[in-house]
Amino acid sequence: MKQSVNLSYVIMLLAFISCAKPPQKFDDKEAYQFQSVDGKPNYADLHFWAAHPYKRDPSDSVPKPLRANYKADSTVDIFFIHPTSYTAVEKNFGWNADIQDPALNGKTDMGSILYQASIFNEAGRVFAPRYRQAHLSAYFPKDKSDSIEAAKAFEIAYQDVKASFEYYLAHFNNGKPIVIASHSQGSTHSKRLLKEFFDGTVLKNKLVVAYVVGMVFDTKYLTTIPACETPNQTGCVCAWRTYKNDYVPPFVEKEPYNSIVTNPLTWSSSALHAERDLNKGGILLNFNKLVPGVADATVSNKILWAGKPHFFGNMFYTSKNFHIADYNLYYLNVRENVKTRVSAFWK
């Protein structure tokens, strides 16, 4: 079952990115003239950032229907950790990605940075580091040897994320409130980042909210940062992973702990189900087309359930795993919610 879910994810990801039509071109004259330090990313070099307020990148993009009312806020920072884009079956760079590879960086930029990180560009300045991400297969080790190598790969990836966050704090933050946002492998790392830098520390007072999406989030993992229970609560965590109604993956059934599950349409712990008419709009393959009512949302034990998404051509969409669209099915609702929480933080 794990292998079938893996294959489905890869096929969906490749289709998603290959069909994506970016709304604008980006400057790339020096895009891959990297300067690394001992093979590690040098975060003083802007080319080691997939998104950064000091350069023009896909996270700056605004879907066409939202441009007329777009008003950016620069008083808050969003630190976004992108999901796995290193999925090549041949695993040509080994267990960790080569962040100097133009094709892989382009896949990241025109995939998750455009379609996910852009959600936050009105609420604050978006920072998204490039990091030596672990290969997708690290989540599906075949034997003990693979498990050891996978653990090493995740550690290398996290150390890059940690180094980028430390550099960000030292050189760019200047005391601003922070939103942590992530998806999939990015959420594997953002959980550790929250634990190490925010949980029980002074920096916790600067945390507006954390959107840790696409991965299980043990309700007992953090000791001083709660799950968000209302739409305007701050200093808390939102998390969800989306599957088709009535489907529970076998690995979820085996998880020995409870997970934080936030409904991205109600943002309330007391309103577990929301009809699709509360969905203000998703962004799917066409970045410039907002699709209202694309999906409903129901909190069910450890996961979020949604009915088959409503969009033209959905008859060909047969997957029960909506992981690739965890953010995109609820694009506008997340975009508005982060602004609500930023406003509440200042009050």
C-alpha cells in the first residue's frame, strides 16, 4: 500500500508541475552561480533562497482574481519550508538533493513556491530556503540499511533548514513576528524547528501561527505551543493532511498517537465539518483561476476528509490521497486566515 501511495504521489506531482503555467517570468541571469561553503548552502547568497523579499521569485505571484485588492504587509515574516521535489526514480544525486541543480530548483520554484508559498505573500515577507532535501524514497525504506541512510538524509536536510533559520534570525528578522509554514517534508523539518526554537523559549512570543501541513503532528510533541482552536488564535499550530471521504490509509491506523487536525474552512475545534460553500476558492493547475467551492472539509480522527474535488475534468481524478493539494484546495481560506491571525497578533 505504501508503494502505491508513493507512486500516486509522484504521478500527481509531476502532472501538477508540468501543467503549471506561471503568471510571470523571473530574473535568472545569475540564478545558478552558487557559492557554497564546504558543500553546504551559504545563506548569505540569495541564490540559496527559493523565496526571499530581496529578490523577485515565484512566491511574489498573485492569482489574477486577487490582484485588484492586493495589499502586502511587510511587518510580519513568513518562513516557508518547501516539500519534496526530489522524486526522480533513479535517485541521481543519492539520498540528498543537489541544490545546485537548475532543473530541480526550477521544479521547486514553479511548483511549491508558486502554488503554496504565494498563499502568504500578502500577510508578510516570504522566506523559503533551498536545502539538501531527502529523496522521496527516504519515507519508504525497504530494509534496515535504507532506514539508516534515510535517517542520515533527513538529518542533513534539517541541518540546512536550521542553518537557514539561524541566518534569517541573525540578518533579516529584526524582531518581526514570524509565521512558520510548511508542507510534506517541509513539515517534517518545521516540527523540529518549532520544538528547538520556539517551544518554551522567548521566541515563542513572536510566533503568530504555524501551518504545519501534510504530515502527522503528535498532539503531545510540543509542550507550550497548543493546537489552534479558533480562527484568530495566535501562538498555535494548524495542521492537516487530506484524504478522500471514508478513506483511512493503513499507516494512519497504525499510528500510536493522536494528531492535530485543523479544519481549514472553519478553523474551529467545535465545527468539525464544513460544506464546500464555505470554501472561498482553491488554486489548481491554472494559477490564475480561482475555483470556489472546490472541496468541503471534515475532521475525522487523525486526518482531514474531503469529497471528490469539484473542478472541470475531475472524472479523471481517482486518487484517494489529496496530499499534493493540502494547501491548494483551500488556498483562499488559508490566505485570509493568516491575515486574520496577524491582525489578532497585533491587537
